[in-house]
Amino acid sequence: MRISLICFAVAAPIVATFVGMALADGESKDVLPPGSVSRADGLLAWNRIEAVVTHPRCANCHVDANAVPIWTPAGETKNRVHGMNIHGGESRIGAELIPCSTCHVTSTTANDPAPAPPHAGIDWQLAPVEFLWFGQSGAKICAQLRDPKRNGGRDAKGLIEHLRHDASLSGFIPRAWAPGEGRSTPPGTFEDHVRDIALWGAAGQPCPE
């Protein structure tokens, strides 16, 4: 038993080192060299990013200080205030009234078809109010996403790392493309979105005027 424990103690740091190297290598493959993409191509990438972040699967929980999530029921295209008088409160998780977790399960299993509530691998909550997307123009969202003071302190590489980290937890971002049968999805795929963020970042994160 002592020999096994010693082997584990020695092997664990080695395994952790290789895992860390693999993760770092995976991140470096996403990031493109600064200036390697033209401003024009960066703006085209932004157009595709905008189509994703303004889609109901992404924007409906990126609401203002009123903390009222938006709802787009399956089979409908018009956005409306979330049913059942749901309110995120100051906590942004609905702790003051009805917690998001009352219906939205934290689970990595596949989403069930509508009308079952979607779930994800992380606890459900509204995005911080600084991340307001719903009802905003593409230019305003672009300016927010490239501003470290309003995007969680992230540079272009940090935004990609955020996407990958969320995906590793089966979080909200990749789930936008797998919300359960009957619900619409953003254009493209999650990998397309990561690639577009990389292109936009390498172009200097240009925004429409």
C-alpha cells in the first residue's frame, strides 16, 4: 500500500503537468497571431458573432438591471417576458423569489425536447448586468465585448479561454446549439463561434461604426 501511495504521489504531478500542457496547447491552436487577419475579415467575423450573441438562446438571459429574463417559447419567434412572473432579483439567480434552479436543472445530460426546461452543466443564473445584450445594437455589444472593464477583464485570448472553459463544464454557451428538440439554435456551430472570436481578435476586435 505504501508503495502504491508513493507511486501515486509521484505520478500525480507528472500527469497534472501533461494535462496542463495539453490544455495550453489546445488554447494556443485557437488563438491567431495579432494582425494576421484584416480589419475587413475581422468585421465579417463580427457579423457572424453578432448573429450568435443576439439570438434568443444567448441574449435572453443577458438582461438589464431589472433582472427579468426574456422568454422565446418553442415554436415562436417573438421574444417576451419570461412566463410565470420569473424575476432574477439582485442576486441574478432568483434567490429572492423563485430560484432559477426551481425548474432549470444543473446537469450535463442532453436537453429534453421542449417544453421541458433546458438545463446546463453549471448553475442557472442571469448574466451580470454589465453584460447586457438583449435589445442592444451589434455596435454596442461589440464595444462591450472588447472592453476589459465590461467583459470580465478579458483580452481577445481571454474571450476564447472563456468559451473553452464554459464548454469544459457543459455550460450555457455550447448548450445554445443543443437546447433540446423544438427550440431554435444560433447560426453555425460552437466551433464556428470560437473560430470567429479568434478571427475577430486577430483583426484587433474591430467594431461596426
